[in-house]
Amino acid sequence: MNIVKSFSRRSLAWIIFFMLVLSVLFNMAGYLGWRMVSRIIAPEVLWKAAERCPELKAGLQQLQPWGAPLKIYLIPIITAIFLIFGVILWLFLRGSMVRQMRKNGLIGDKKSTQKARKKEKPDKKAAAPPKTEETAPADKENQIRLDQRYYLHILSVLQREGRLVDFFEEDLNPYEDAQIGAAVRSIQDICKKSINKSLSPQPVLEKYEGDTVTVPADFDPAAIKLTGNVSGEPPFTGVLRHRGWRAAKLELPTLSTSQDPRIIAPAEIEIT
């Protein structure tokens, strides 16, 4: 319907404009034609001829009262006729366009459009679930559990792949430094592969720590953290202390459907 309204407004404006131009040209042509006829046949000549012809005299006497009103109202009447004709033409064009668009299936008829709008409007009474004291707290509790599971999800992945939590909870005092180094190297390699597989972390700034960098005026505060003596307006110049990290992708494994959000990794029991 927006297309029809836009076409209607533009076409009406153009039709009125052209009708006004045509009425001006028609009035000018009529005025120039009257001047030419007046020069060829002067009114005095007609009245002199009317003295000899009673019928011509009677006709001129009947037309004489209409002379002054025609001079005043002829141009407005002709202009109004052109405008009325233009409006009729606009209504015809608009109706033809609407019928053609309905025939091609671009728009529906008025009744079907109103019915479709009524169907699109949701019934608030029917759509709104009944708020009871039992369902509302249950939904809120389920959302809290889901948020907690999302928070522990990446830790669960690192535990499943690299036994990271086992390493944190292990007492390292009985072991030698060489033994600890070998274990750390293995855990670090497995966790790194898991992180790269799921997140593919990349530096926020492709610079080396210790390099001098310039912070532009339109920097993202979430991506660049300013420390030290920060004053004035950007751009700033400082030393890069940490390159930061951003996730190039987010392809975490499927979230566990465990009902207990505190479970990082389930206990494993081998049945013999």
C-alpha cells in the first residue's frame, strides 16, 4: 500500500501541474484568437450590420449581458474544468494501477488485508501465559541454572580435554621441578589445542609488548584499557604492556543438559 500511496501523491501533483499549464495555454490561445477576430471584425461593424438584419441585432442584444461576466469568470471556469478533468484522470489511473497490482498478486484486496492485519495482531489475553506463583519462580530458577552452566561451560571443556581442574587441585609439593615441568607442558599443550579449536584467540593489537603505540581518538574502551597517567583527550601515546586477546570464533561444544549447574565434570566409574 505504500507504493500505491507514493504513486498516488506524485501522479496527482504532476497531473495538477500539467492541467494548470494546459489551462494557461488554452486561455492564452483563446485570448489571442479573440483579439485576432476583433481586429478582423470590429464590434462597430457588427452593430452597423445588425441595423440591416433584425435577426443579427436580436442575437447581439441577447449576448450583450453576458459579455462582462465572461470577461471576469471565463478564465477561472476554464481552469476549474481542466482541474476537474485532471482529478478524474488521476482517479482512473490510480484505480487501474490498484487493479493491476491485485491481479499480479502484489497487494490484496481491502477485506483480505484487514483480515490479515487482525490475524497478525496477537491476542494478548490468549498469548500471555497465566502468571501463577508456581510457574514464575520455576522459570526464574531454570534461567539462573542455565546462566551458571554457561559460566562453567568453558572450564568444563578444559577439564574434559586437558584435566585442568585436576592439575589445579593436585598437591605439587611432593614432586620435583622437572616432574612438574613435564606435567605442565603436557597439560598446557592439550588445553591450548582445545582453546584454539573452540575460540581461536588472537591478539587485540598486533604489536610486541614494550613497543610504543598510539591510541586513536575513536578507540574501543572494551578492547583497549588505559592505565597510568591518563589525562586530556585522545589520541594517547604509551607503552604496550599486554596485547590483549579476542576470540576469532565461538565454536564451543554442546552445552551439557545437567540439571546441577555446579557439576564441572562428572565422576567416572569403570564397572568391572
